[in-house]
Amino acid sequence: MSSPVQLSDSNIDEILEKNSLVVVDCWAEWCGPCKMLTPIIHELSEEYEGRALVGKLNVDENPRTSMKHRLMAIPTLLFFKKGELVDHIVGVVPKATIEKTISKYL
């Protein structure tokens, strides 16, 4: 059983470099909509294990990454293919919407 990888300013570059497809859930503890997305993120982490790495990045604790990707709202999902940002989703969306985006890059 896989759970999302905890990402930080100090490890995100290495993780993006080592994994072909990475989905980053940008969230904060105080964010209600972020908490609504959490169960979906955990499900995706399990269902896509071995095909895509799913991680969580607390924006309050990791300002460098938040600023680098100009995050203006959370939750935001960032999709990286071979280390490059290729897509994003802002806000709470159905699981199927996220899966559709992941499928584009697998």
C-alpha cells in the first residue's frame, strides 16, 4: 500500500529528476478544500504506484517551491513529466478529472 510522498523544498528536485511522472498536491493545513482532496490523493497514490509518483507539498512550509511555480491558490495539482511542469489543476475536482490528466502523460 503506497501513500503520497512528502515533498519539500529540499527533496523535490531530486524526486522530479528520478521519476518519469510526478503529481504534486500543493496544500496547507488550514485549507478546507485541500482536506477534501486528501482521500483522492491517497487513492491515486495507491492506484498509480509504479506508474506515477504522487506527492504532497505543504505550501506554508515550502515557500521556495511555491514561489517557483507561482502558486496563487490551493489546492493546486502540478503534473511533471521528466522533471518539466506539463500541466496543473487548481481547486477541488473529481477524481476522474485528475485521472484523465495523469493518463495524458503516462
